[in-house]
Amino acid sequence: MSVCFFVLLLSASDIPHLIPPLIFVQVDTMIIQAIGLLDDLDKELNTYAMRVREWYGWHFPELAKIVQDNILYAKTVKLMGNRTNAANLDFSEVVLFY
């Protein structure tokens, strides 16, 4: 008998029974680990954002009320550097890329 004949005999409902359950467990484990990794990354990024806000807040506390978003805040701090530079800078490139 040819391979084509066996392919025709198999229906879509029969295929999952032929795949060993271990493969599904491995895929599920990888998905669970990926979700856990994303959660860990989210926590770390929030921790770093809070540290940037806290540390730069000593230097320029009003900026936290002006800029609410963490990414935009970090870009603004990077561009501005010192508080005295705020009056002379063009912040359109920070806002434009956000």
C-alpha cells in the first residue's frame, strides 16, 4: 500500500491520537515558561522605571507630574540631562517617536 492511501485513511480527528502526549506537555511547558519570563521582564522594567523616577526626582521633582509614561520619562531624562538644559532643548523628537 502506498503512503497516499494511508494519508487518506487518516482523518483530522485521528491525528491527535497518533501524536504522543509528551509533545503537548513540552509545548505547554514552553508556553508557561514564556509567560513567566514576560511577567518577570515586566516586573524588572517597572522596578527600573521606579528607580529612574525616584533618583531623577531628587534632581527635578516636577518632571514626574509633567511626564506620566515611564518610557517617555526615561527618554526625557536622557535627552535633558541637567535640569537647566530643559529650557533650551527641543523635546519634539521624544514625543515624535513615542
